Amino acid sequence: MTNIASTDLSQRDVIRSARAAFVRDALKSERWSVRAAALAIGTNHTSLGARVKGDTAFFAEDIESIAILLKRNPIEFYGEYLRAGSDDSDPRTLVP
């Protein structure tokens, strides 16, 4: 038996996928491949690939590094990342 409802997991999967798509699209719009971006931010390309596919959640440090790579304000970029996949513009109300 588990203490996590399956609806919670599916909602988290939807949000994680939307956030992954946000980062993937941001990299793509600046013509960064996953491999080149991983090399530039000092992480393994396999790990970054899993994150931009939505298989694994991003770490805050990943988002910050990607924002800097894209010459974006890390705080604003992280806010956009948190809002991805939600109709709500207030990130405090998103599913943890």
C-alpha cells in the first residue's frame, strides 16, 4: 500500500513534462543542443537529456545554470519554469 494517490502522481507527471518542455524549448530557441548545453553548464548530457524529456525533475541549480547559459535572469527564468504547466500564475499554489 502507498500513501501517495495516483492522481497526485499523474498531476506531478503533467507538471514535470510541461516544465521539461519549457526548458527544452528555451534551449532550442537559442540553438543549444542538449549535449552542448550540458557541456557548457558542466553536467552529464545523459542526465540533462533525461530532464528535458521529463523523465527526471530538474534541480534548482540546473535551472539557474541554464538561465545563465541563455543570458536570462535566473529568478525570472525559474519563475517561468515553475508556472509551466499551470493555469495559475502564482507559483506558491502549484503542486509541490
